[in-house]
Amino acid sequence: MTASSAPIIHVADDDAHFLRSLLFMIEGLGFAAVGYPSAEAFVQADPAPVPQGCCLLLDIRMPRMSGLELQRRLGATPCMPILFMTGHGDVDQAVQAMRGGALDFLQKPFKEQALFDALSAAVAASAEAQRQLARMDEARALLARLSPRERDVAHLVARGLSNKEVARRLDISDHTVHVHRQRITEKTGSGHAAGLARLILRVDADALED
């Protein structure tokens, strides 16, 4: 794995000595690592997710802006999951962090295997979230090509209605439904019920509910 293809681990900790040691350990495990001396430094850098996966390894206790405050500021971050580092007295805060959407927490001092396992799970979740987001964006772009009437037809076909049932529901002819389905196939690559259902549900999981 080259440096450019390695998952990136962002680490925020105000203890400079610990941060250097941790970055060295992370790189030794095969990841790329970027350190930040504070939560504010991470916010200022504003790193973007990378396709190979990434995560933020975040100390829960830091001056000025704490790890929990940074988590609240970032909100939901499925493309860059948060892992917290905690001391022995921070378990209650760690539970609060998990409720706020953190993927996991590591209690200091932690072993290399525990760190490797947590980071591996986090970057895998990050990469999968980005793939899902890309599929959603692609599906949204394909559906945006449809006219309002074609969109109506697509939703009914995706729910398993026949051409006759679609025609009856929309008060149009069977032939018109057939023409619309041809155009839907040309624009989206999907003209049958299962394919359209997958496409629509990628954008909105509740779109086909009654």
C-alpha cells in the first residue's frame, strides 16, 4: 500500500509528546497519520474525506474546545467516523460520545492491536459511507433526468404495478405508459420494477411507502 492510497487517520490531542508517539504508532500500523494539537486546529484544517477511508481519533479532554464539543460541532460524520481516546475517569463521557454518534472509544493506555482493530473498522465504515453517498448522488442525478410524469410512472412501476394499473391510476392510455417506460429506461438504464425500486430507494428509503 502506497502512502497516497493508505487510509488517513486524523489525530487531535493537546499532549505533544503523546501525539508524536501515537502518530508514529499509527504509521507503523500501515495508515497515514495527520496530527493536530487542538480541536480548533482540526476545525481550521477542515480535512476532506478520502475514498480509501479515514477517521478522526480524538482526545475527549482538551482545553478550550473539548473533544465532545468538536463532535457536537461536526454533527453526523459517517464519511469521517470519530473514535475517542479516553482516560480511566472518562467512561461516562465516552458513553455520551457514543450516543452522539462516535463509532468507538479507546481507553488510554491502549495496545497496538486494539488501536489497529478500531482504526480498521473506522476506515472501512468511512469508505462504505462514501460509496453509499456516491451511489445516492448517481441515483439522484439519473432520476433528475425524468419529467414529472415519467417520475410518477417510475414510482408506480417500482411499486410493482402493471402498465394497465399505472394507466388506470394516472388516467392515461396503456400506450402512453409504454412510451414513458421506454423513456425512463433510456434516461436511467432501468425500466423494470426491481431496477427502478433500487434506484429510487437509494435516494429516499421511504419513497415507495403508501
